[in-house]
Amino acid sequence: MFDLDSDFIPSGGTSSLSSEPEVTSSATYLSSVSNTPKVSPKSVSDKSSLEEYLASVSAIVCLSHLRWDFVYQRPQHLLSRFAKHTRLFFFEEPYFYDNAQPRLEMQERENGRVTVVVAHLPNGLTPQESDAKQAEMLNEFMADHDLEKTVFWYYTPMALEISRQFNPALVVFDVMDELSAFKFAPPRLVELEAELMAKADVVFTGGQSLYEAKKDRHKEVYAFPSSIDKAHFAQARQPQADPADQANIPHPRMGFFGVVDERFDIELLREVALARPEWQFVIIGPVVKIDPAVLPSSENIHYLGGKSYQELPSYLAGWDVAMLLFAHNESTKYISPTKTPEYLAAGKPVVSTSIRDVVRPYGEQNLVQIADGAQAFEAALEKALVQKEDKNWLRRTDDYLTGISWDKTWQNMVRLMQCISKEKRAQQPAASIK
């Protein structure tokens, strides 16, 4: 493990140093994060050395199971910051359709700083044929782009099937979720995760529970819990024009945004909405991996579909309470919902089921109401409706959020990558992509 010091602050592709001793999350949470690198003046990496490191990375190749345009979340927050300093190629899972000619399609995002790469393949290929064709195209891509000193950044172990032949300068495994617990998870996922753990130089986890599950499987595992773009969500504290599809919904409004999938507690929503017909429940987000027909339908439940990241504050501004409606199952055992600090930054009281990474630290510090079961959740919503007027709660919430930002998370990841890269070079000849 490495010691980290002050934050590395980017500014339009350049960087400077700050003396803040923050590492991954707020200071009140750090004591519970057992792997958190401690602040130490002995480990100071000056501005020039950090800039040199970023300049030495010719590109970052991210291999993801998520699409860039699906939901703006952890990958986009982190990788868009890297893209200010180096080339960023974001490889998505392929599109399959009849008579497709195998090719890689490239599209630009983030004002041209991010290149999204997706393979087009014909229907009818076996998994082995699909992997072989993708590996062939990735080989050609890497040769064409001469990507030496490249960082490979993995979100899915399944991508090893097309990329294990490469020996990049650094391999990062950012464990965002326990994918093997998700619905329709590929059978080989557990086996491939073990292979990726062996290949990775550093492992980041998206929460404390995931860290505890992975910490004994690699010597360099670090927890970087859900972070936040405070300024973006704080817009919801200012008067906003209510979006057209929400404007005619009466108050009080209880809102949720996020992916509606097997993690979403359908029955909890059904029961609470039935018990309180005068309350309105606003659900924002795409429905995936479950049949929309199983979702509860009543006059006080409003499914508004997916919204862009830019639109979320305007919807949040019109809510009275925000909800984390997560079921208790294998797919939610290790989640660390990014929406928790986002809701709080918007100034909204929050009610959540007892997800571990919400209970620790938000429930323990009485920043979020924790409740399981319809009756308890209803009672917690009642308390939250009053809590929105509690200035002491809002002050404590803001004090906590002061220590959290995606900039700080990214800055400390960069510092770790620099330290581990330096150690790797000292131990063996510089690696090159084969």
C-alpha cells in the first residue's frame, strides 16, 4: 500500500497541488475505510512529477460492459477527467445484427476528448467466434494507433477474452459492482475475474463493501466510494422551471432516479404507494433486464423514463423527498449508490433501504433515513417530509459533503497509478504492448 498526500487538482489539462489531506471520501468516513492511504509528507509527489506521469501515458483504453451514453455515472466521471490529459478510448460491447460487416465504429464524446469504440458483428456467431473477431480487430486497432505506454482500464473481466494478449504499461481494474451477482451474468465471469485480479497492477473498488470482499485477493486494493459533482446537483437548491412531464404532478413528491432493474424494490414501491394515495412517486430512469409489465401501476406512480445527466437537477428541484428503493438480494449486497450524495447535494431528505454502503456512513451519521419494509419506509418518508425544514440537518449534510468530489477521487487514483507505475518500472524492464 502507498501513502498519499495532498490532492492533485486539474484545471483544463494542467494541474496544481492543494494541501487538503483528503483521500477518498469525507474525513468523517475515512476512519472506517481500512485501506485508505494515510496522509504523509514523506510521500509528496510534486506538481511536475504528476504532470510528467500524465504526459507519459499515451492513451487510456477502457473496456466496459456499460455504454457511454447509457447513464452518466462513475466511468464517465473518472474517464472524462483523464481525457483532459491524454487520449481516451472507451470500448463498449459489440452490436450484433444481420449481415453486419465486422468493423469498429468510432464516435466522439466530451467535445472530442473521448472516443467511443464499438464493434459491429453479424448475428449467428458463437461466443468464441465473436471474441476471436473482436480480438483481431483490437489487435489491428492497437497497431494502427501505436499505443505504447498505454493504460488498460477494465470495468468487466469479460473483456479479457479479447485483450489478454496485451501487456500494457499499467492495468487498472475498477470494480464498480459485483457483476457475478447480476441477472444474466455470464457463467465465466468469476473465473475471468480471478484472471484479471492476477493481471491487474492496481484494483479500485466502488465502495467499502466491495473493498472488504476484494481486499484479500490483491496486494493493491483501494476503496473509492461513490463521489459527487456538488455544483451540478446543488442547482436543485435554486428555483427551477419544473420539466413539462413533471409540472402537473401534485405534491408531495417522492422521487427516485437510476436504473430500474433487478435491484429495484418493486413490491416496496407498490405497497407504499397503495398505503399513501395522496403521495406522488416519481420514477426516472431506464427499465432494463425486467419486464416493465411487472412494475406497479397506479395513479400516484409516475414513470418518466430516462433523463440526461444535465436534466436531473431540474427534476430533483421539484421533489420533496428522494428515495433509494433497493431490494435486498445478491445484486445489491455490494452496491454503493452514487445517487446518495447526489440527492443530498440537491438538499433533499433521503430515505433508503438498509444497503450497507448507505447505512455506513450516511445512516450512522443520521444524514439519511434508513428503513426496511413498507410500514417503516412510509414512516421514514413522513419524517423526511419534516426534515427538509431542518437547518441543522442540512448544515451537517453540507459539512459531510465538503470532503467528497469526483475531482478528489480521480486525483488520488492518479497518484496511486503514478506510484505503482514507478514501482513496476523499478522491478522489471519497461513493459510494452505486444
